[in-house]
Amino acid sequence: MCLASELFTRLSNCQSKAMQFLALSELIIKFGQP
């Protein structure tokens, strides 16, 4: 049970980092356009 919750926490951490990266790249694309 403990292992499963740890895995879930790591997965959600990874997911939030991916979401941050996507949002950041969207901003870069928006500001990169003339």
C-alpha cells in the first residue's frame, strides 16, 4: 500500500511538471510570434 501511494505521488509530480512545461512552451510560442 505504501509503495503504491509513493508511486502515485511520483506519477502526479511528473504529471504536474509536464503540465508546467507545456504551459511554459505555450507562453514561449505566444511571445515568440510577432
